[in-house]
Amino acid sequence: MTLAERNPTPESPFDFTSESPFNIKAEECVITSLLLDQEQLADVEDMLEPTHFYIEKHRRFYKAILSLWRKQEIIDSVTLLEELRTTNQVESDDFLNIARLMMDYPGYGLAVGQYATIVRRDALRREMIQVSKQLHQLARDAENATDLVDKAESVITQATQSYRIGSKFSDMPEIVGEIKHYIH
């Protein structure tokens, strides 16, 4: 087999078409846990940002939950829908989505930190896939090695900055491992 047959697109040897990593159940459990016990938000507020959620409606729900929390208002399905409505973010199926979340919830509210860790880990993985794409393009366009290394370092630092904020030092080996996995 020739090199061209093994690598039919020499321009892009990496498979960036596979599905992005996410765990819908973990995302749902974070949202539902917070709706059932808003005090759990203290455990995950510094760990999660709305952008860490892969599913768009979960991003909206979490952002609204954070808004309610910061205003020191009650967080439940009624106030969540009202917050979405008053911020013009409500969609026609949100009531049904929230009701389904509440009905399907497995009741593992004590594990909200673990669910949040899964959501955050998968967000980091998606970010590293994007970084890999950027690094691939930088490597292709680089005029010299010094510029390439400087630009690559900047891209990686920028991408991982939000994952360092609020994380424990014990998370760092996992984050570095994720970065190495996607760069190699």
C-alpha cells in the first residue's frame, strides 16, 4: 500500500470529523441536581462555566441558574423558566425539557461534583480538539520554528486558562495529559 493510499488526504492527516466528546447524562444530572438543591451550586460554581456544556439548552439553563444564584433567588424549575423568559432566552420546548429532566433524574444529587467534573473534562477535550486543529494549521503555515513554537504555546495557554481557574493542583496532571493526547 502506498503512502497516498494510507493517507488519502495528505493535507489533513488527522480525523477531526468524529463526534465531539460529551456526556449528556452528566450534563442533565448537573442541571437537575441544582434545581433540586441549589446549595450544591457552591460546589460547582467555580468549576463550571456555561460554555462547558455541550448541549446548547444546558448552557442556557446553567447560565440562568447562575444568574438566579448571584441574585440570591430561589432556584427551581419555575424560577428557571421565568429567568429564561425575562432574559429572552426561553424556547418553546423548555418547559417540557425541564419536566423531562426532573422525571428522568436518577436521584444521585450527592454526586453533582462528579457530574460537573465529567462535564468539565469533556469540555476540555473538545477544546483540545479545536487547539489541535489550530496547531495543525499553524504548523502548515509556519515560516520558521521559533514563530511556530511561540504561537503554539500561546494557543495552548489561552485554551487552558479557564480550566486552571478554580481547579485544584491535583487536576493539572489530568489537564496536561489531555493536552498531550490531542497534540500527539
